[in-house]
Amino acid sequence: MKRTTILMLALLLGMAVSAQKNLSVYGIGFYNLENLFDTCHDEGKNDHEYLPNGTNHWNGLKYTHKLHNMARVLSEMGSDFLPPQVGCAAIGVSEVENAKALTDLCNQPELKARNMQFVHIEGPDRRGVDCALLYNPALFQVRNIKLVPYIYDLPRDSNRATRGFFTVSGTMAGDHVAIIVNHLPSRFAGSYYRELGARQIKVVVDSLLREDPACKVFVMGDMNDDPTNKSMTHELHGLPDIDKVTDNDLYNPWYSVLKKQKTGTLRYQGKWNLFDQILMSRTLLNQKGQKDYSTLKYFRHNVFKRDYLFQADGKYKYNPLRTHAGGVWLDGYSDHLPVVVYVAKEQQ
């Protein structure tokens, strides 16, 4: 597929951009796949509930359905503001077991038609779930990848291990782009561990920008915290006001989605949370009325929603439709909804 250029501008995306300019628009997304496990045991990993004789009776039929369901969502992400045949240039994913599951996923017809590829490094998580990046090589070219380890700093945690910070450097529309895909510790672990993780992500961001001050940095993932929590506001310096973002900050557009639109990416006890976020460095921003798209700049964002992603009835009506709930296979998707940001650049 050739790089797709979209002549749409203000009328299509509702942005105050001159309709005389030709912009190429790119989607960058994130999706928590909620336990994309294959059916085989990985030595040293606690994946037993996702085996044929495990508690979820995870067999070939369920795995095949899960792959199809995930591919459907991933292929449709970005279609709110891009032609459906284009999709996202890059999508960070979490809760995927291994390279085999990613290979099987990219071989699904919806993704194979776009030649979607993946990059992944096996991590130390005891359950075996990792982060990875899917990408369309016609729109995003990978330069290098690294898995920066999450470092526990308390003596009592010396033998623990969890997901690191999967960092992918590449080229999009001729610009240097870095994407850091994360899955911070769960709420059962306590806020301290998410704040510690966010502090370490900030170190990675700062390092990337020291090496190349023009780098376009995206921080994405299941943060297990809302945009309003300390890990995001204080440790990661995620600000909701685009004009107040400095070189030391990141822009977090999801604050207003949660606080003003009163919606999110997952529901607990009838209340929305927004754990799935994509934050951006100042190098991606037009501030104080600027309309400079000579390099990639943030354009728009949205939570990706389709009717099929929600439970239609029962006690959990309007909740995201999960793969399993209460020990019952629902043949659903994920307990999280995907998120997408759009960036644009003038055609050369």
C-alpha cells in the first residue's frame, strides 16, 4: 500500500486549518487486547489458565475467535477520520503473550491485507503478557527497538519483575518518531508503583529528546491510572492545556474526555475510567493559534467505539464486551476500548 494522502482538512476533521493546504493524516493507536494467549504453555510463565485444561478451557476454537475479534478492531481503528482501507500507521498493544500470538494476529485477513507487521521483545512478566507495536511499513518504518526494564526500588521487591517500557524508534512522513508502549502495574499493586513507572517513562522520554530535540515522542499504554492521577500529572508531566505544555512536559488530551465528556475506556461499578492514553511531546504540538504542519503535528483524538464492542444487555449492559466474564466465554473483545490520535503533515 502506498502512503495515503488525505485532502480533507477542516471540513472533514473539524479543525481550523486552511482548506487550501494538502495534508497527509496518520493514525496512531493503542489497544489493550485483554489476554491474547495462544494455547501452548510457555516455560517459566504462569499461563496455565489459558491452556486447554486450564480454568478458562482455552482451546483452538476460542483462540481463533479471539484472533479474529482483535483483528477486526485493529483494522477498523482510525476509520472515524481516515478511509477504512487505510487504518492506523502504528498501534501499540498490551496483554499479548508472545511472538507466536502476534504472528497469528498479523496473519488474520484484515491485517494481512495491509501487510501489518509487528515488533516485540519478550519481557519478564510472570504471567507472560507483553507490550508490542503493530505497524504498516508503508506508513511507518522501524529504525530500532529496545525494552527498557521497570526497576523496583524497594528491597522487598528485589525478586519481582514486571513489564518494561517498549520503545520503538522509526520514521513517519520523513520525521523521526519514537513510540513508548507501556502497561503500568495494576491497581492492586498500589499507586506508588504506577508513579514509579511513570517517573521511569519520563526518563526515557527525556533521553530521546536529548538525543534528538526534534523527535516526535508518543507515550501510550494502559496506565492503570486516569489522566487526573499523580502518575500522569506529576510524574509524567501530562498537561491537559496544550498551550501550557513546555519542553519538560507532555500533552495529555484525554483529561477532557474523562472530565468533560464523562466517558473513558473501561467501566468499573458503573463508572468510567480512562486508563488507556496516548500522550505527546511538545514537538508534536501547534500552540497559541499556530497552524504549522511542515512537520508532523497533533490533529485530533478519539476513543474508538463501535456497538459490537459493548455488552448489549444484562447487568453489565454498556460495559465493554469481554472475552470471559464470571467464568463464561462471551466471545467478546476486551475489557478496554482502543484510543487513537491523528497527526498531520503538509504534503511535500
